[in-house]
Amino acid sequence: MTSTDAPAARPAFGVNERIGETFSVLRQRFMTFVILSAVPGILVELASYATGLGTGFEADPFASGQATPSVFIIILVSAILPMLLYSIMTGMMVLAAYDTKSGRPVRLEAYLKAVIRRLPALILVTLVASFGVAIAFMLFIVPGLWLAGAWAVCVPVVMIEGMGFGALARSRQLTKEYRWPIIGFVVVAYIIIFVITFLVALAAGLLPIPMLLVAIVLGLINGVATALISIAVSVAYARLRDIKEGIGYADLAEVFD
């Protein structure tokens, strides 16, 4: 006797739906995300400008007798400061995205407290994931893409589930069977961001405006780009929790009360 029961179809990740959801979240609370993203972006650019490390334009940072920045200053401004500021910002925006989707008010103080509690784990996981993916890309593109998909939701895991280094394994578990759709989703988001960033940066470079203002504009652009990726990752995590565990946005937002 043969069974007539067909295996249940695996729920789709829905790349197009997640792209629409990402921009919907950004649109609903645009100023909140702009403020959260712009502050660290502008601070990083201003620090680079002040220390002569440049804004990407042809300013000569060592002209007129300006001292060459020390190795410590270079590492601080180009690596440590961005890592710290963007980790804080990303963690806060992950939480803000879930409050937005669940219809709850903005709670900046609650987001900041939650990020501070998880900051060491957040920095560690971000650092390991970034270097791991970068090394995999240098070896072969496909393994790099696969690892990026496997670790795509490690930051929401840290923020929502309170995990430390185990967030990487948890991300691999959640993304299993959905890694290539997630990669497609993130790639599309990056392409959209790249086009917007390129056009705005090109316009800023062609206009006769002071370098300090250019630094602020670039900081704003970089911040908003990071905001979009942070929201995209949050949306991906929420979709995976819904598919695999039946956990909705409201449940995720309750975690950090």
C-alpha cells in the first residue's frame, strides 16, 4: 500500500517580499533610523578628517607641515572607533526594526541599555564573522558567499537571544536550507545601496563644497547604508524564526523589555 501523503512544501524565504519589508520598516520610522545611523557615520568621518586620514577625496592630509598620524591613531580611527560605533548602532537598529514591525513606540534608552549589556559579545561576533567572510572571499568567492549566508543573522541572534560566540552556530542553524535566498536578498540590498551611495557621493564630489561638509555628507551616506543592511538582516532573522519556530515580530520585541 502506498501513501498518498505528499511531503509538505518548504516555506519560501521570499526575497522580493523581504526587500519590500526592509524599505517599509525604513520608511515608517525614517528619522529614527537616520539619527541612529548618521551619528556614528558622521563621527567616524569627522575623526578621519581631523586626523588627516582622508574622506576619499584628493585632500593632502600631510600638506602644510601636518604631522603624520601615529600607528595607534590610524588603528584607533580606521578600525577600533568604527567597530565600536557601528556595533552599537547596528544593535540598536535591530531592536528598533522589531519595535517598528510590531507597532511599538521607539525606545532609544531601552535599545542602548540592551546593546551595552551585549556589547562585548556583539563586537566579538562581528569581528570574527567579518574576518572569516573576508578570508573565505580571498580564497574562493563561493565559500565566501556561503559563509556570509550562514552567518548572516548572527547580530540579531546576539541582540534577541543574548548569545555570545555561540551566535555563529545558531545563525548557521537558522539559515540552513535558506542560505542562497538570503545571499540573494543581501546582494540585492547591497546593489541598491551601492547605486544610491555612488550617485550621492559623485554629486558631493562634483559640487564646490568644503571638505568638512563632504565628510559629514559621506558619514550620513555610510550611516544610512548601514541602516538598510541592519534592517535587512533583522527582517531575514525574523522570517527565519517565523518559518522554523513560529516566532513573530511582537515576540521578538518583547525579549528586550
